[in-house]
Amino acid sequence: IGLIIALIACKQNVSSLDEKNSASVDLPGEMKVLVSKEKDKDGKYSLKATVDKIELKGTSDKDNGSGVLEGTKDDKSKAKLTIADDLSKTTFELFKEAWQNT
């Protein structure tokens, strides 16, 4: 079961930016996500962000910063950040149990 946390008060920092290959996108709540400027071999844009010291990574069909990013905390619990297509809403989830394949 996931614990959903609103990111309104949560601050997010992006790990060292590579300005040649990526752009920083500002989101509500003083958050930023790093987006690759070019698509990968699968036609997706890479996403990277840090929330509460958790490094999150993901991919998106769009280059605006929307998409789903996932990461693992030190205690092995999982974290998931979902960013709406129009960047107006973000949802941060923490999962105490490991991901289950379905």
C-alpha cells in the first residue's frame, strides 16, 4: 500500500545539470525536473529529479517534464513521482513494500 504525499510543501533539487544535453523545468511547489533535450533510442525523453534526497529517474513521450519518475530510498522502500501532462499537478508516493510484478 502506498502512502501518497502532496508535494505542495516539498522542495526538490535536481542533481548536477548538464546544460548541453538537458533542460531544467520548473514545477509547482518550487520543484524542478531535469529533461533530456534529445530522445533516446526508444523515442523517449529521459527525466531526472531529487525529492527528499531520493534520486528519481524516468522517461516521457513529451519534452516538457511530464511523466513518471521512480527511485529507491536507503531503506529499500520505493518512491514514485507522477507529473501531469500540463505540469499543473504532481503526486509523490512512497511504498513500504517492494514493487510487485503483475
